[in-house]
Amino acid sequence: MNDKNNGGWSPYLAGALTGGVIILSALIAGNYFGASTCFVRVSGYIEQLFSPARVEGITYFKWFAPKVDWQVMMVLGILIGSFISSKQDGSFQIKSVPDMWSARFGSSPVKRGAFAFLGGIILMFGARLAGGCPSGYGLGAMVQLAVSGLIVVVCFFAGGILFAQLIYRGGEQR
């Protein structure tokens, strides 16, 4: 299962397994991948511990009740699976600033953390404004063989490549 180029799993195998899990999830549970609602539910769940009356009064939490559901368990599984995989292939590292970021923007963990936090806020605002995670939509639509899903995923990759080129100016990670 190890890819000789990066020490991790083959991206083809990981992609095929992910596709299989998405299809099984849709067939068995009637659910498609998505993670942004997990953040909302966990945030509400934590806030409920401190101020249950406040959470009761927020209309948003009537739609997305604070609870541990399948999405929370999926995200937890991704975290645990990633840890196990990185330990297995020897690539596990604790770093506050990745090498590629450091080479381009400096080695300040505060600066890296601030940009990551800001990016997370923008991402979650957009995901919640759209009513869910766009990547979850793209993958869910592709499972249903919807052309819109293919268009969304192609646009994600094109946008990712474009912004990686703009931000890192074609530099390679070592």
C-alpha cells in the first residue's frame, strides 16, 4: 500500500477506497459525505454544556441540533485513520509550520496560525451560507452521476492548482 514517491498510500488506491465508501454510505445509510455540519453540531454541543438556554433559543440549532451524529463520527474516523496511516508509514510529524509555508512566508507559527484561522473562518462561513460543504456536494452529486458534480470537482481542482501556483509560485515541497 505504500507509494514509493511519498511514503504514503497510493492516491489511486485511496481515491478508489474513498469512492467505495461514498457509494456504500449512499446505498446503506442514505447519506453522502460532508463535514461542515459536523462543526456546527459540535460547536452547539459544546455551547450547550455551558449555556443550554441560549442554544435552545437559537433558531439555527433547531435545524442543526447539537448532537453526535454520523458526520461527527466520520470526521473523528478521518482523524484517527490519518493518525494510524501516518504512524504506519513513518510520515507522522508534529510541526507548527510546514516546510513549504516556511520557505515562502517565513517560519512564524503565529503568522501560520493566524492565516489558518482566517482561512477556516472564510471556509466555514461559505459552507454554512451555501447550506453545506461544497466538496461534499461535489462527491455526493458524482455518486449520483450528476454532471453538476463533475463540474464542481473539476472546478475545485482547477482552482486549487491555480491558487497553489499563485501562492507558492510553482515551488515544490521537499
